[in-house]
Amino acid sequence: MPAPGAGPLRLSLRNRELFYLVVVGVITGVGFASVYIADKERISGASLTYAVFFFALYLAAHIVARLTVPLADPYVLPIAALLTAVGLTEIYRLGQTDAVKQATWVVIGVVVFAVALIGLRRDYRLLENYKYLFGLVAIGLLFMPLVPGLGETVNGARLWIHVAGFQFQPGELGKIALVIFLAAYLREKREVLAAGRLKDWGPLLVIWGGAMLVLFATDDLGSALLYYGIFLGLLYAATARIAFVAAGVGLFLAGAVAVYQGTPHVRDRVANWLHPWTTTKVLCPTNGLMEYRQDCQSYQEVQSFYSIAHGGFGGTGLGNGTFQTASGHQIIPALNTDFIYSALAQELGLIGAAGLLLVYMVFVLRGFRISLFAGDGFSKLLAAGLTFGFALQTFIIVGGILRVIPLTGITLPLVSYGGSSIVSNFLVLAGLMLVSNRANADLGAAR
Amino acid sequence: MNRQLNRLAVVAVVLLTVLIGATTYWQAWAAGDMKAKQDNAIQRVVQFTIARGLIYGANGKTIFAANVKKKASGNTLYFRRYPHGGLAAQTIGYSTSARAQTGLEESLNDYLTGSNTNLSGAFHNLLNRLGQATVRGDALHLTIRPGVQSLAQRLLGTRCGAVVAMNIHTGALYVMASSPTYNLNEVENNGGYARILKIRGDCQGASALYNRTTQGLYTPGSTFKMVTAAAALDTGAFTPNSTFYDPGYCTEYGQQVSNAGNPDQGGREVFGHLNLSTAFEHSVNSVFCNIGKQLGAKTILDYAKRFGFYRVPSLELPGNEKYASGLYKYTRRGRVLTDDASKADPGRLAFGQWTMLVTPLQMAMVAAAIANGGVVPRPYLVQKITGPDGSTIKRARPQSLGRAIKPQTAAELNQMMQLVVQGGTGTHAQIPGVAVAGKTGTAETGVDHIYTAWFACFAPADHPQYAVAVVLEKQENGFGGAVSAPIAKQVLEALLGR
């Protein structure tokens, strides 16, 4: 029963969303067109249908939003669309077969998004009631790759599982479950936690211990950092006690040092970060020979720096970048997953790369705005946790590529190739739209 | 809770801002350093997307370096091919996919890749890149005459040595032959580089990669008498008619330095009374030994410097592929140039033994300066550089390195050098109808009967145009006048169009 006066607002919000989606559709079309122009000999004009297909897909998402969350923030969906479009265009440019798979995953993502909106359109806050279940699910998903016969080690980290021919990174979905658990638990216990009552800390310490165990067991530094960052961020938001964050950071550093001592894989990552180039030859573990580090362990990172640097100010242009040697070998491995940012930075240049990061920034600011305007503690923490996780994940992967922090393999939200990443980030999007729809409805009702 | 949320939002924004800053660092600040890294796999490919400029011979038709177009992974790539693989190989140099470069391919890489252009050229290149047109480099038009170069290389054959020929007025280098040579196309073939390293020529000496015209440092032997005689005449201490008594030896530091060991001396072993001109004609060591003692090593070295010794020649080759001539000493750090005259033996220096080491290019410059009335021409290899549209970007402007000797001295030396060819040690360089002026040299190598055979000359002696220097390494009983002079003669004939 919308209050009088809510009518025009509702129309305006969704129509704005539609307008921005049209803009994104045009940008997508231009992107695919430039890839096509750059490589006419290999690519058929049919590639342009990608843009049309893509626009239709997001139009469907828009219609679902119009029906289920009419008062939701009108910016987040078009921004998510823009990011997926940028990712898909670059993935398409790097290889058509992966692009088809990625497009399929985007379809699945939109379906999951629609299901989440439809399922939770009345009241998503019922999730709060299942908080311990979500906590268990988060831990369970994290440990899944460790199950024998299910997990697989990629790049020294064990974070993939194989089910019926499908590769899946359960850690990505675990992130969502963790945020739901934390938001619900912290909403309930924030006062007693702030007072420092020890027994209420139990579940949180379990999570900390879990994250650290996962770190030890899977060598997945990136996910551990992400989980732990979300945990600390939400803990601070709920309790306003900066001392907790300081203690948490201290514990994390202690754990990290222990891992550094105990895990050669982690020591390598740190060495690659501190000294990617060596002037003397060091032992190369992959072939047992003495090599310059830039020719062995840090090869990926260093070639990625070259890729970014080659983009310069204006970039080479979409489709014009150099990613293969003269004999046709790919220079940077994992280019469309972990290193998609260095591909984009080369082709779009500083203008495009900074623009992309600004788009992330707008998404993050909209997310926090939704959190600020939300009416209840759970909604606030939920939106803030999803948004902060999104920002932190971007920082961990791009910061790793840019040598701000040691590199850890993790996906760039909505842009990287990878199904689990796409699906989980569509859930982030759904969560933010649900929260903002409710907040705007409450505001309209209050008016 | 909103206060905390605001702060959390600030943290998130700061994190993303750091990323923008770091991206700026890599793409603006560090971009140049990254491009220069040897292991940059992208640059290794990008270099092939540029059509390197062609390298032409002096006739404008012969192409020393061309490109072969290939399609690979959506890019049009241009690979270097050298249609005359072994012709002037060391001077042309190579440019490989591993970004190893030598010769003019290295030193003029900026022109060849079109990156050393003026503002409008840079703008044009930018438009090309955006429009996906190929960036084309500038073409080099060399002074090398392919026909004569080819003849010189054929004459050298498998013998180790070098031939340099130049225009005595302008310094334009017509021949830069270094033997043994190698096929530039072989460098990138599988195992090709290793095969090139095995090419040693008859001398079993330094590698074929080595440019003997500018990197070969040889004992000059009697060809250095050109410098000593120039100093003797130019200082006014002697005239061509100054008389000497040759007892068959010269006394240095109380020891006799005998003519008998002088392989280059033409005629009798003991000449008795003779003048400077005759001593030059027959390359009599004892006379030059006494001149050296009288002038002192410092004066001789000063004159050598006027001819360009002690300076790395300014021609367009890379800095590490050309050496200065002069006295060398051996230290723990290797061979180093020294002009400390107090340590030099003036008598032996005067007839070109001692520790004097010279390049064939330097000896050609000495002959050219004498031919040019005493003014040393600055040697160069690139006549002009043209842009992709054919417009001239740079044209060589012949320069001199200054006056070495007075015109009078040069004229007297010219006469003396003509006598060498007419009836002295260099008669094998005679060309019917053309007056040739030259000087032989047969330097001891430290091994009995194995010599470094020299001939430096110019022609026509009455209206000089071309100077030629020839050196042959490790010649068994091979005297400059016998083995090197005939090569110089044929090169001169080709240059004169005979």
C-alpha cells in the first residue's frame, strides 16, 4: 500500500534505471564494434549481436526489478551492467569460446538475481532468522575445496571444486553467506560485544579461526584477506570500537607471519612482491634451474606490469593490445581471470583504467548510501558488508596486480571471467536493491 | 551506526583511490622504464608491428635490409630480412626478435623505427596507430657502394682482414669490408648464432661478428711511417732531401735495432747514404728510428692525434663497435689507451712497432688526409635518411676533423708515396694511366714469418679522390706490398671505374 506521492517517485526511479541501461547498451555496442573493427579478419560482424543480446538480458533484469523492487536504487543495476559489459567485451576480445561461457554465466547470474528478488521481495529480513545456518554454510563452502576428489589446486592455491564437469569457486558464494551471518549476529549482539562480554565472542572467534585455518589449508591468501576484512569492517561498524579492529589486525598479522614462515607458496608471493626483478639468478622452483626471478616466479607479475605500462595514457584501443608473442603464445597466463585488469589497462590506457575504477567507486558509494538510508541494523550491516566486500575484493586483486600488496589470485568483481564470481556478485546486487527498495518504501510511507 | 558506516565508506574510497594512483604510476611514471626492460615480451612483439625502415646502398637500388610481412595472431608483423646477407654484415648489423641489435640497426634504431621524428612525424605516427595503419620507420641511404663492397669481400675471401675505402674530400665511406663475414639472416635461425661463432676464417682469429674495419686493432708497421714522416716534415726538422747514413741498424738504448729483420724493406739490406724520400720509398727502418729519436715520442703522438688517433671515430656505428687508435697498455682491467709518451720507445714507435695499435679506418683516414692537402675528413656511412613518404629527414653534411699538416707537407708526402708505388715497396698497386700513392706495412706479430700485411693508398695522386686501406691478418711470409697492395689496386680500379 504505497503512500500518496510515491507514484511519481516509483516511475522516475525505474525510468532512470532504464535510461542508464540504454546508455550502457550503447557503450557495449561501441565496445564490441571496436573489437570487431580491430580484428575484422578473425571476427564476424555477428559479434555485434552480443551487444543486443546483452541489452536484452539487462532489460529482463530491469523488468524483474520494476515488478519486485520498484523503489530500489536506480544506479546499481546499470553500473553492474556496465562492469559486466566491460568484462565480457574484453573476454570476448581475448577469446571467443570463453566469452560464450561467460555470457552463459551472466544469464545464470541474471536468473539467480531474478529468483532472489522474487523470492525475497516481501521481506528479505527473514534471512536474519537463519544466521547460524549461513555461518555454517560460509565455513562449509570455504572448506569444500579441501574435500578429497572435489578440490583442485590452481596456481598453488586450493580454491576450486569440480562437480559434474563444472569448475566452481565456492569461496565466492561463501562471501555472501558470511556477510548475512555477520550482519545478523552483529545486529543482535552489538551492545554486548561493545561491552566486551567474552562469551558473545565465541562465534566470532570461530569465524576467525576458520578463516585462518582455510588460509593454512588452501593457501588462498586473497579469500582469507577478503573474509577477514569484511569481518573487521562490520565489527567496527556494529560496535564502533576501533580497538577491536586494531586487535583483529594484530591477530591477522600474527597469523600471516606464521603462514609466511610455514608456507613456501606464500614466501614466494611476498618475494615476488618485494623484488620482482633480480639482477642475479635465483633458484627457479618450477624447473630447478637458476633463473632471473622475472623469468620464473614473478614472470606473470612482471609481464603484467609491462602490459599496463604499454597502455600508457590513451591505451592501444580495444582489440589492439598485444597479449601474444610473435609465435602466438599467450604472454600472461590467467589473463581473463586474475589479470584481466592488466589487459584492460593496456587496451584502455590510464583514461579507461581510471574510469573503470571510478565506476567501481560509484557502485561502492551507492552501496554505502543504501546502507546509510536503511531503516534497521540488519539491513544497514547487510548492505555495508556486501559493499565493503565488493570494494575490498577489487582492492585485493587490482592492488596485487599493481604491486600495492602481494598478488593473490582472486577475481575482479563482475569483470573477470568466472561463473562463481558472476553469480555471487549478482547476489550482491540483488541484496543492495532489496535493501534500498525497503528503505525507500519506508521513507515514502513515513512522508 | 551511520558514523561508522561513513568511515567505512571513506576507507573503501581511499582503497580505490590508491588503485587509481598506482595505475597512474605504472602507465605514466614507470612506462618508459618498463618499455626499456630487456625481458618485456610485449615490446618484443610490438617492435615487429613497426615496419622498420629499409637500408639502401649508395646506388639507391641495392637493399641491405628489407622486411618480410607475416600475419600472426591478428597482427601484421614485419620481420627483418637481409637480401645480401653477408654484404657489409658487420656494418649493417642485425635486429632480432630478442631485441638484440648490432651495427647501424642498433645505433640508428630510433630512425629505423620512426620514433626519432619531429613533432609532425610523431603526430602522424599517433594517427597511424589509432587508425591501425602500420607505423613505418625511416629509410637509411648509405654511402656504401655495393659493387665495390662485394668486390673487396671477394678479394679478401677466407683470409682475415679488412678493406676500408673512402672519399678523401667528404669522408663518405664506400667500402667497409671485414673478413670473415657471416650471413645476417643466419642469426635468428635455429642454432645459427652458434654456427656464426664458429666462423673463424683462415686466421682462426676473432669471430666473424667482429667489425675489423673499426674494431680491429692492428700493429701498423711501416704504414705508420706516414705519420712519422708527416711529423718530420711538418715540424720543419727534416725535408724530403735530408740525408741520412744507414749502416743497416739503428742504435737505441745502446742496443742495435737491425734493418735485417725488417720484412717490409725493399732493396738492399744496408743502404749507406740516402735521403728521407728514398728511405720512405724503401721503408728503411733505421732512418725512421733515428728520426723518431730526434723528434721524440711526444711529437709523433701529437701528430697522430691530429690525424684522429686517440679519438673514437664519429661515424654512425654503435659506440662499442668502434675503437680509437693509439698506444695501448695492458692492465688488470684489460687493454687501455695511453698517451704517456715518456713510456714509449720513440725509435720503434717511429716505424710502427712498439705498442701502437690502429684500425683500418684510421689508416684510411691518414691516407685521405695526406691526399686532401692535410685536412682530415670526418668519416660517415649515412648519406641521407628519408621518411616513409620519401621526404628527406636528414642529409649528411661532410665535415672535416681539422687540419693535420700543412698543404706543403701533404704535397711532399704525396710525392714520396707515389715513389713507393712507382719503384719502391708498393709496385703491385700500379694502375696503368693513373698515379697511385701508397705506403706498405708489414708488421711483426711476435711469431716468426707471420705478419700483419698493410697497404694504405690514394688515387689519382695528382687529383686525389679515393683513399683505401687494406689489412690482412697472419700472413705467412706475406708482405704488405705483395698481398695487400693488389687488393687495394683492384678496389681503386673499381672506384675509378676502370
